[in-house]
Amino acid sequence: MTGAASGGVKALLRIEGACVLLAASLAYLKFGLGWKTFAIFFFVPDISFLGYLAGPVVGAISYNAAHSYAGAVMALLAGVWLSNPILVGVALIWSAHLGFDRALGYGLKYSSGFGITHLGLIGRARQQA
């Protein structure tokens, strides 16, 4: 499989994900928006899985849109710029989710299949390899 990280690079990307999870969680703690809210919204980005009902191309696009740091960072910048603590909280929860996924080895998806990610094969694709 081409395009997937491996070896030390893959390990470093997973460590970076864990660092993002920790940093976003600690920043969220400072805002005091409540852990119940954090828990309720932590897996909201995974609703993007529904894109796979329309096929692997649409699924990869919807998943990657919800699982890219770009959206979370733009939301964080907008929240800080607008002095909007709710938007900052959303961005921090979103970032924590992305860090969690990356730390577990779940990467951005290729349109060739759900189990083919930039961090390597996952799920059935890994079992079949």
C-alpha cells in the first residue's frame, strides 16, 4: 500500500495525536464548560461515517472533512477571535477527538476503502493484508 506512514513516522504521528488529545483536554478543562458536555459531544465527528452509505468516495470526503485538523483549528481561531467560549469549547472537543483517533492509529481515509488510511490499514483491510 502506498501513501501510508510506517515505522517511526507512524509512531511519531500517533504520539502527536496523543499530545493533541492531552493539550485539547487540558485547555478544555481551563474553560470549565463541563465534562458532561465534553463526553456528549466527543464522538460527534464520527457522524461523518454516514457518508459511506453513499459509497467509498463520498464516505472518504465526509470522514476526512470532519477528521482534519483544519476545521477544528479554524473553529478555534474563530472562537478566540469572536470571544465565543462555546465555539472554543466545540473546537477543543473536536481537536481532542481527532487526537484520540490519531493516537489509536485511525487516519484520514483514502477513497479506495474505509480501512485504508494515511496511518496504515485498519479493520478488515488489515486482516486481509
